[in-house]
Amino acid sequence: MRSKVLLAILLLPFLFSCVNSRKATYFNDLGDNASFATIEIPEPIIQQNDLLSITVSSLNPEASRIFNLPNQSEVRSSTPTGDVMEPAGYLVDKDGMIRFLMLGAVKAEGLTKSQLQNNLRNALLSRKLLVDPVVEVRFLNFRVTVLGEVTRPTVITVPGEKISLLEALGLAGDVTIYGKRDNVLVIREEAGKRITTRVNLNSNEIFTSPYYYLRSNDIVYIEPNKARVAGATRLNQLLPALISALSVVVIVVDRLAQ
């Protein structure tokens, strides 16, 4: 009798944490030798508060050097691992403008990198500041945030400006056994609005989804499933009382057995 009671106590946590195995795996409907058309990577749209690296080069390096000064200066920023020095770059202000040397205020918000590059190049040519300039624009703050039921909730900096939803989850240590893979929330800022969508990672539809590739400042949130919620509430409330009650039973059985 005593061993049966002890076994019941040990099994209690598992009774409150049952998980559907199909919901805990990826791509349940993915067959062998499946293939999908390549998804075009969306070109990021420049938004307010974006930090841009703008590099200008030409046949005259000395004349080009002045335009690259903001990329060469650094500012100190605080991170969870300590203070780091980062390139200052060009900040897109609340009016959607950048302050470019010798050109003044230049519209950046709402443009792609290639559009801004062309605008800057044409402005430099029209004012005869450089001959045949080459302009390259990059994001210094391309990052995505992964929250919720993952091993390591984190903010991921993406130097290559390309990251898929699956890569972001991998860098966050993957979804835990208690995360809802069939209802992943992606929050995206677009044209001054916040857009939310749900993605099902149990299905192969993710491979054709426009949210397969993430954009700068996207937020990915993994909701806890019922097992996690139940474990955090019912188990925490009932388990101490049940263990106490069963402990009394064990003591009584032990006394009667003597």
C-alpha cells in the first residue's frame, strides 16, 4: 500500500502536463520529396527611428570621405551583456528625414534602400559634389524579437538583413514543449500601422507564407499551451494540498503496518 501511494505522488505532475505530440512537432503534413517555390525576400522599407549606414565612394576618395564620417564615429549603447560601441550612422527622424552632409534634409521614410541610394546619387550628381558616385545603404538596427515559450527569449541583431521565422526560433533555442506551434503570433509595423498575423508551424503552409522571412523590428510571440497554463495554475494550487494529504495517508498506513 505504501509503495502504491508513493507511486501516485510521483505520477501527479505528469497527470497535469499531458501534451498532444502532433502539436509539439513541425510540419506534420509535409510529405517526402516535397518542394516549394522560392519566396522572394521582401526589400525592407525604411521607417522612422531606423539607423542607416550610408557609404559613398567615387573616383576621388578624398572628396568622398566627408560623407562617410557618421559611419566612422561611434556611440555607446547599453545591452544585457554590457556597454558596447556602435556606429553612429544616419538616424531617420520623426519627420522621416535624414540629415545628410552637404545635402541637408533628405526624405528616407517609406523608401527602400535602393530608392534612397538612387536619390542620394542623383542629388550628389546634380549638385556636382562628386563624379560618378556609388552609394550603398545598409540597416544598422535590423533586429527581430522572440518572446514567450522559447528556451531563450531574445532580441536578435541581423547583420545580413535576412532571417526566416524558423532561423529566429532556432537562435532563441527553439519553441519549448509547452509552446503553441500552431498559433505563432507575428507583429509587424508597416506604413505606420501595427499588423498582426498567426502562423501555423504544424503545417507546411509556412514555406509559402509571406511571413516566412521576417522584417526589421518584427516581434514573434509563442503562446503557452493548455498544459503550461494548467501546470502554472491548477498544479501549483492543488499539488501542495494533495501531497500533504497523501503524506498523511502514508503515515497512517505505515503506523497500521507496524
